Amino acid sequence: MGSTKVLIGGAMPDAIAAAAPFEVRYRYIHSRPAASPAYYTDSRCSAEAAASGWWGCWGGTWVAPGNDVTYENNRAAQVTWQGSPRPQIFFWTWYSLRDLGDMAGHGDGPGEVEAINRQDLLTLYMNDYRFFLQKIGNSRNMIDLEPDFWGYVRSLGNPHNVPAKVAAANPTDCATEENSAAGLARCLISMARKYAPNTAVGMHVSCWDWQNNLQGCRQDYLNLGAANADFLVADVSDRDAGWYALPEHGGYNNFWTDEKAAAILAFYKTMAETVGKPMVLWQIPVGNMAQNNTINHFQDDKVDWFFSHMDQVADAHIAGLLFGAGHHEQTGPEHDGGNLVNKTVNLWNAGGTPLR
């Protein structure tokens, strides 16, 4: 991914992005695919395309289709720190099979996997993904492929045996790929190589049973072809621990102890060594213990833990720490009292953390 040290970044507004030497910024692409091929070729987004909620026209009718990709890359390229240019890498969380599942009549869960075995739906998806990659073009980006989805695939058995209309849906790029979930994963990676050659692509690790089925997780990701990607991605938590601790949110204890953290990092390390690729941690909660457990100010301990254990982070083959809220009520970098910014600056001043 072009760095010799652990990357630090996240989801943040411009003012925060320029307040510390962050290397990466991320956001989701989460929408149904374009309903018409004309959406891709219009000089400006049509009213129909904009009203549909399609990601390519999130900017409205006054922008060209796919403008968000161009905009984010331009914005990342223009970031400065301490008065000097410091371009950032843009990291995309491609999360569109969730929407394809809705189109197939299923909510979030294993049922959405059925969508990849429908040629009509998978064709729309493949066309949309190709357009997304073409908009990236030669920019230097990172892509996180389909959080959760591979976990639902795993729940149905060997990914080689989960059917998908890969070749029929995309004969242009993947005519020789296996017609399975494993073939789909390989197809998505190979398409990134073809259309966005300077972009690193990562497989999202969704092994919710890792504590009692680690070997199954390892084998499934080998079967999916994760070794063909550039990195793996794992999500730490979609909410601050203080939010989850409230009775109305389940009363869960998601705070870390050193023992809990060591077990989780051992899992990340095992997966990285299994496929021979580094791990990027994404959507790390931003809260800290100085917060008061109100909206946008929930407590968590992950920022403080990671920055005080960077040797353990590197030992687990973690190549990036990406911080950000997974829900609108959570603590963000603009709400945390400057904790993430200060820790990032201090790490930079100390020379950063070399990859291992």
C-alpha cells in the first residue's frame, strides 16, 4: 500500500483531516446499483437518477455521474498539514451487496446471498462496480470489499459451493471465473486490477465465530481467494462501548481489557499470516474515557489502547488503523476533545510505527 509504517486515518471532516498527519480517509458506498445504463453515460445526473438514491448521483442533478469519487479524490489530494501539502489516500468501503439483497426480497442476513445467483441482479451490480472502478481510474485508492457479506457466505458452507452467476453476469471481465461466491470474490479483485491499477483492494474479514472456529475462518478466506487481494480488513466495532453499555442498547460490555485485546490481535495476526496479507482495522470507535456518554460523546477505550500498544499492533501485521463512527450518535474525531488528533501528532513526532 506504499507505506513502510502503520497508516493512521479515518472518517472525518476537512478541518480534522488537516489537523494531524493522517494518511487515509474513508467513506461508504452503500446504495442500489444504477437502474439504467444511461445513468453512467449522462453528461449530468438526470432527475430520475438523483431521485433513485443511486450513489453515482448523490451530488444531485448539477454534477456528472460518479462525481463523488472524483470529488473525494480531489479533496484528499489537496490536504495540507502545518502549511505543507500532505495528500491522503482515499479508502472506499464498497457495501452494495447488502442493497442487492434488498432487491432480491431479503433483509440483512444470509438470504441476501441468494441475490448473487440471480443473473439480472448480479449484472446490475457488476456494471455498477465497473463504473465505480473506472471513476477511480489511476488514482491511488483503497477498497474494502463488502463487509458482512462474506460472513453470510460462510454461514452457507464452502464458498466454492455457494452458487453465483458470475460468468453470465459479467462475461466482459470474468467469463472464466467459477460460478460461485469464491469466483465472485476473485472477479471483484481482478476487476480492480484491470480498471483501477493503482488501487489496493482488500477482503473484509467477517468471521463472527472466530473464537470457536478459527480454522474454519482461515480455510474459508483461502477458498475465497483472499490471498489475491492486497490486504484484509476487520471492523472493530460499529458503536462506542459506552453506547452499548446503556440498558436501552443491550447493556453489553464492549470495553477492552489487555487480555481481550491480546486475543483479538492474535486473531488478526493469524488471518494475516494465513493469507499472507496485512490487516487494516476499520471503523474503530473514537470515544475516550473523558466523554460523558451523551450523544456524540460516548466513552470508549480503543483509541487510547491502540496508540499505547503500537508494538503489539505492528506484531499483529496490522498495516492501518482507521477510526470512525459507525452510527450518527457515536463520538467522532470532531467531538472527542482532540484526543485522536493529539495522539496521531504524537505518534508522527515519535517517528511512527514500522510495519512488521
